[in-house]
Amino acid sequence: MEHPARAFWLAEPGRGEIRSASVPAPGEGEVLVRTLYSGVSRGTETLVFGGRVPENQHAAMRAPFQEGDFPAPVKYGYLSVGRVEEGPEPLLGRTVFCLYPHQTRYVVPAAAVTVVPDTVPAARAVLAGTVETAVNALWDAAPLIGDRIAVVGGGMVGCSVAALLARFPGVRVQLVDADPARADVARALGVSFALPGDAAGDLDLVVHASATEAGLTRSLELLAPEGTVIELSWYGDRRIALPLGEAFHSRRLTVRSSQVGSVSSSARPRRSYADRLALALELLAEPAFDALITGESAFEELPDVMGELASGSIPALCHRVTYDAE
């Protein structure tokens, strides 16, 4: 028996639409999930919405259950929370997270879903994919007790990193962003806040997540000698310039990339992708993460909302999408 569904597609760069879909009955080892919430990963998804995925990154940027190809038409997304309606007995009725695009119902292998802990509200669990990115970044960064750290860029990823760093003993953490309104979010996360020109310097570590040339330049300026910038921004098809002359070499600074596509080499011998995602969901038991949900709309509004997110007229961190019971 097939089930009717609806899915959000990027029909062409800058224009999304809701399309009807037919979902098959789950087979052996599969689950049928009815979506409760999904989240828009603003940085990546707005780049996709604008058709700005570089051609040489089309394969690397594919989402696990993506349909179609870049630039369009493509069904893209990876922050979905739903309830298992059919499948193996241990999963029936459970709330699960899945790296699936925005769609009302879907069938995936049972191994592709992760049970949301009872301590985590389903509405907050849409942040799991972003917190997973933050976990990987901190595995790469390996902060030490007592480190002086800034997170430059108070977007969805940067705030997730700051929220986790706030739990490290003896660490001084400052969230740095050009938007003064991010001060309220920083306060909710338990870290200090500064505008770029007012940020404290002489830092051991800076995590950069602003996706701007100015932000990465400022990150280098904030480092103490032999300090490290962990670069989390993805720039799509944009080229950026950095001041790698001046004092970059004499101060022995390091810029190191981090990305969620592979488990950090420091954790890889002991942690799998599933372990990392399960850890991210456990960490979301902390209510402070609710500060990262800054907007909400119905699934049917997504074509218009995605355009507003891409233009910046909706100043969201994580924009949550709600689904009617069917």
C-alpha cells in the first residue's frame, strides 16, 4: 500500500514549490516516518536555494536522501524529526531524527533514523544535525581547560559551538557577531558577547562560522601567537582573500578546516557517524538550545519562506517547519 506525501523541491534557483509524492509501504528493515518538524539549515540551504553550489562540489554536497541534481530541480534538506508509523517493533511510535529533506512522509532504512531521547522535545531535535557539526568541530579543535576562545559568527552553527563550549571547565568563551541582537542569544547560551571591533584578543582558539571574509580576517587578528582558527564556514562558489602576509608567519598562526562530512580524525578510531549523531541528540537535552530556534512556519509556506531566508528578510538562526497531522 502506497502513502500520499508532499515534498518541497527547488524547481529552479530562487524558486521552490511543493510537489505531490507517493511513498511505498516499508519493506523488511525499513520504517515509514510521518514528519512532525523539519529545520532549515540556513547557511547551506540558502546557498542551494540560490543555485550557488560549485559544480566541482556537486557530489560532495549531496544530502543522504537528496533527489535530483544541483543546481535544480532538487529535493534537498537534512533536518527532519518524525514519528515511526510502520516498521520494526522496537521503533514503532518512537520519535526519530533523520537526515531527510522537507517532506510530509518518507520511507528509509531503519538504520537511517536515530531515536530522539525522551529528555529531548521533538521540536528541539531539529537542531541535531547542526549540533553534530559542532561536536565534530570541537573534536577537531580539542580545546583545553582554561583556554581563551571566541566563536566568530553567531549563526546556527556558531551558536551551537558556543553552547557546547560553555560547558567546558575554566574556558572563557565569547560569541562575536556584527548583529547586536545576538547578545540575547549569547546570554541564553551562557557565554559573553562582543561586536567584532570590541572582541577580546590574545586568544588560544577561534572558531570561525560567519561565512564572511571580514569574519575570518578578524578571527586571525584575535589570536595569540601560535593560536588556531577552526574554519567552519562554507563559502559556496565565493572566493575570499586573507592577510597571510603581515604577521601571519611570524606569529605562527594556524587555520584548520572542519566539516561534518567525515568524523574528525581524532575521534575516528572510536566513534562512528551514528555515535556522533546520538551524542548530538543527547546534548540537546539542555533547554538553552531553544534560543537557536528563531522562527517557525507551516510546511505549505516553505516556498515563500525559503526565499525570505535567502534574502535575509527573515533573520533566522534555525527556522523550524511544522507539519499537520495527516
